[in-house]
Amino acid sequence: MFLRLLADSLARRRSRKMLAVAVIWIGLTTIMAMLALSIDVHDKMNLELRSFGSNIKLVPVAESISVSIGGHDVSPSADLSSLEEADMAKLKTIFWRNNVLGISPRLWVRGQVGNNGVSLLGVWIDHEIVVDGGEPFITGARQVHRWQVEGSWPAPAGEAQCMIGRDLARKLDLAIGDSVAVKAGGSAEFMVAGILATGQREDGAIIAQLRNIQDLAGLQGKVSHAEVSALTTPEDKLARKYQKDPKLLTAAEYERWFCTPFPGSVAVQIQEAVPGSVARVVRRISESQGATLNRIEGLMCMLAIATMVSCCLSVAGVLASAVLERRQEVALMQALGAHRGEVLLLFLCESAVLGIVGGALAAATGTLLGRWLVSAIFGGEASAHVALLVLSPFLGLVVGWLGSVWPVWHTLKQDTARLLHGS
């Protein structure tokens, strides 16, 4: 009997039912699109924010030790300490190896061009690391840094090409295509392939393939430090607690910290993978990324909540008018012996059906809209989120119930006899 009443109720006043479904469909489509975008926005924005530069710097232990005697700094010189180039490949073997997006080892040495002392910088350029069980990992300065290069990057290490910083190019009056003779232990002649502008130390340096600078300086297999671009999660209270003192963390907190890609936890694993190194989080970069991502995610959350509230109010308005039209029907059901709870259950089931139908439609259209937004904003493909296909009908059920409880309960509280007499 109950199912017959429910089917009969759904079959009547179809325009009202279709309007309620349409309101839920449109509202949840927007919410599903925002959820799909908010899920992808973290990784996509992290990739976009790589233009800020690397967020982890790997330096030799000797460089991190500060020693002062009599007010004079006698720390080991960075030129006397180095890392092994071969150890850089170990960064793709750590637990967070898939979060390591780029590795750029560097070798700084002093050299001479004529009578002028210059800085020489050796870097990886499109270097290939063979990853066990995966595709070759291509990395280097081009992948980690967003340098502005006029001309082209240096060719592979077999060819003697270089880039020259903008300031040094002006000082030495060099242009693209010119040759420059460099001395640093040995001597070599490079052809200028490009002019580099970074606004930093590189503007006053000659930049070439790492192998070329190593051979020139007699430092085969050595690097001064390495810069790493890693996909990380913004730091929260737990990460800041570890940063203050790791001993303050309980075993459960430490496990959660270790299994979350905070900049600090990724840096610890990188440090453990490379002997004789210290991994430093570049706070300016990581904090800027974290603040930007938190603001964007907060905005997405606020928009989703506002849309959800608007959807509930719209459904409440549609269902309130429908219930008011059926006041005499409700009163008749009560007069025939139906309890308030039974009448309320009937209307809630009706609302549930409408909500699930609207949610199911929104699951498809919201996913498509979310993919389009990700493609339009970030220029890439969105990830598939199966959970949203399940969540959407459930949210439709919740919206239908929230929108119908008040108008139905308000009608049930009215005087049955007065409604039946039309007064």
C-alpha cells in the first residue's frame, strides 16, 4: 500500500517533480564540478607554482656547519665540499619518488675569460635518469627552473656550447653565436648558444652542461649542491610541531607526518638517500605555495557550501509550494488514521527519489563540467574521480530531505478539521 501511494504521488503533478529534479540537478552539477576542480587543483597548482623554483635544496654537510672562532667564521668552504653526481639518481628510489618532479645538480667554480674573473655554472640539461620499472626520467635545469633564455639551451655534453648571463654578456660584449675562451684548471672554448636572464646569480655567470664544467675544472663526478622540485602538501600544525622539535611527536603523529608529503618529510627522505648531505626546505618557496593553495582551496570550499545552501533553499521553495497545494490531501490522510510519521515518511521518500534522480544526472554532467574547467584553467587532463559518481546521488538525497522536511512538518502541524472544512 505504501509503495502504491508513493508511486501515485510521484506520477501526479509531474511538472512540479521535474522542476524539483532540475533544481537539484543544476545545483549539484555546480557542486560536483567544484569538487572535481578542488581535488585536482592541488596537484595542478603545484605544477604551475614550480615557476617559483625549487622548494628543497640539497647541500653538503660541510656547508651546513657554521664554525666561529674569536668572532671569525672558519666554516668549511663550499668549494672544498661537494656531493656525488651519481647519488642524485637515488632521489628516484625514495618513498616519495613520484613526488620528485625535478632534480637540478649544480657545480659552481671560478674561472677566467681573458683578464676577467667569472663564475662558471655546470647544470644538467635534459638529463636522463633510468628509473627501475618505469620510463626514463628526464630532468635538469630546464625542468626545475623557468629561466628566460634568448636563443637556445646548450646542446648535449659532447658539444662545447654555453649560455651566458645577461649582465656578464654586457660586460664582456658577447652575443649569441660568439665564441668565448674559458680557463678554470683546464681551458676550453664555448660557443654562446643563448643569453640568460634570471634576476639572480646566474646573470653574471657562464652556464654549460655539467659534464663540460666538471672536465674543465677537473672535478669529475662532483656537484656543489642540488635543487629539487617536489610535489608537497602545505604544512599544518603537525608539520610545524615537527619543525619545532621532532621529539614532541608521538609515534602515531610521527607516522602520519612521515606518510604525508610535507616539505619537511620529503626533505628528510632526500637527505637520507644522499650520503653526506643536508636537505633544506626553501621556506620562501614552500610557504608561498602553501599559502596560495590554502586560499584557493578555501575559496572552492566556500563556493561549494554557498551553492549547497542555495540548492537546498531552492528545493525547499519548490517543495513548499507543492506541499501547500496538497494540504487537504495530507489532512485527509490523517483523518483516515495515518500518523504524522507515516505521512512524513511518504513525503521524505518522494523527496529522496527526486534527489537521487537529480544527483545521478549531476554525477555525469558535474564530472564533464569539472573536466572542462580543469582543461580550460590548467590546460591538462583531469583525473577520474569515481567517488564523486557515488557522492552525487547521496548529496541529492540529502538536499531533497533538507529541502522537504520543514514544509512537510509545517503542514502536518496544521489543524486537520479546519483544513478539511476549507477554513
